Amino acid sequence: MIDKQDKINIQVSEAPINLAIKLIGTKISRYFKIFIEIINLLYFDTIYNDDYFEKMAGIERRRKIRLRIYDVNSPTAKLEIKEKQGASQLKRSLTVTREEAEKIQTGDYSCLLEKKEPLAEELFFFMTGKQYRPVCIVEYKRRAFMSPTNDIRITFDSDIRSNEGNFNIFDKNLQTYPV
């Protein structure tokens, strides 16, 4: 799947988010579908943390690779490569089974070669060639307002937490800390 987006990210504390949701929820709930979900992401980076340092240096064109789930009991996950240039971003994703995701989160990418999608092969050679490995899990609560008639989506992410030692995104008892 390919998803091209133009995004504006604004960081605010929890109190303004709650106020905005209260105002938006009462005023436009008839125009938007409202979703609340917990998202778990396992990020990968090179052994030299190239993706992290490119982001910190403000490199205009950069990427990140991650494994995403919305439920620790999910039978599938999404392996994504998100490429960013300025405010525009391109997210390409590949659905993998839970068993494949469990291999990928240990650094075993060989299951990607068994998939038919061209993105699977591209990710395999990219992640093995650049020596990508799991680096951290990020978990957060997302409240999304989505228009059923067009591509407008407003999201509020909060309760952002992390773990840099346990890379099992399916762990029901994952210990995280606020970031």
C-alpha cells in the first residue's frame, strides 16, 4: 500500500488536546468519524543510527522503517517504510503475519523473501544491506477525526511512551516510560 500525505505536526501538552477534542467533538462530530486507538511501533535503524542522526540534523530527505500494530493480539502487522521530504511524506506498507513480524522484530528478515510483493524484497535487501536492527518501541494513544467524504484527517497523539530494551511489540506486559 502507498499512502502520500502532506502533514503538519504540532506538539502540545495533554490539557490543550483534551480541550480541543471537547470542542471539536461537540462541533464537528456529525461530519467526522472518531477513532481512539493504542498504536505500538517498533522502529529499526542502522547499526550507526543513521536514520536518527539524519532526523536530528534536519536532513530534508530521510526515511524510517517500522513495524506497526494496533492490538497486541493482532494476527498481522504492517512493516512500513516512511520517506519524508519537507512536509510531504510517502508511506509504503506491507502486511505481514504475526509469525513473520515476530521474526522481523528479532532481526531475521528472511521471511520477506517468501512474499510476492516487490516491497518485501526491497525491504529485505535494504534492511540487510544497511544492517538495520530493532532500536525502540514507541506506544501512544491516537484520537483521530476522519472525514467520510474526503481525505481530511485530524489526529491527536498523546500518552507517548517508549521502551528501548524489549523489542516484542506483542508483549502484553510491555514496560514503557513516558517520553
